[in-house]
Amino acid sequence: MQDKMLDDFNQQTRRFFEPMRKLNSLMLGNMEKMTEYQLEAMKRYSQMGTERMRSASEIRDAQDLQAFGAQQAEMMNELSRQMMEDAQALGEMSQQFRAELEQLFGEVSQELSDTAKQAEASAKPAASAKTDAPAKTDAPAKTDAPAKATSRKS
């Protein structure tokens, strides 16, 4: 009997913590993806900056400066395009995470609803068994009449 009780307790505990475990797993996975993406983006941006610094250090005359200026304009266009792509990719990751969260919360909500229905169904037979036996109480019967004041004026 005690083993069954412990098994039931363990099973209830697992069911209780399962939604949190799923949520933590989902959040950790999302954090890993976002961090990895941001590290890759930072690597790309730092490489672009390093290349620009190398190009600037190789300027020797006016022609090199003019070529550097033209390359700088191209690099700025590339940088803005890359930043837009990165922002879009991060937005898509956020939308995917939101959809996964909504799905998880829907599953948890359904599980809780099912559990509540099961508890209600199992409680009905127990409640009807208790109401079959006459209840004996020493408490006075309740009435719908208004309460009377019991204090006196001094």
C-alpha cells in the first residue's frame, strides 16, 4: 500500500513539474539559438571592421584615399543590408519561439483541464456516497430570515 502511495506521489510530482521542465527546455533552446546567431553576427561585423581598418592603413596617396572612400560607401550599404537581414532573422526566431510557447501553454492548459475533469469525475462518486448517509450536526438550521440584533442600549 505504501509503495502504491509513493508511486502515485512520484507520478503526481512528475506531472506537476513536467510543464516547467518543457518550458525551461524551450527557453534554453531559444537562448542557445539566439546566442549562437548573435555571436556569428558579431564575428561578421568585426571582420568587416577589421577589413576596413586594413584598407585604411594601406592608403598611400590621394587615389588610394578616393578608392577607400568608394569602398567605404559600398561597405556601408553592405553593412545596412546585413543588419536588416540579421534583424529579420532575429524577428523570425522570436516569432517561432512565440509559436512554440503558445503551443506549450495550450498543451499544458489542455492537460490541466483534463486533470480537473478527471478529479471532478472521481469526486462525484465520493461526494454522493457521503450524502447518502444522514448527516448529524449540532448546529442550528440556517434560515433565510434576517438576523436579529442582540445588543441592548445601556
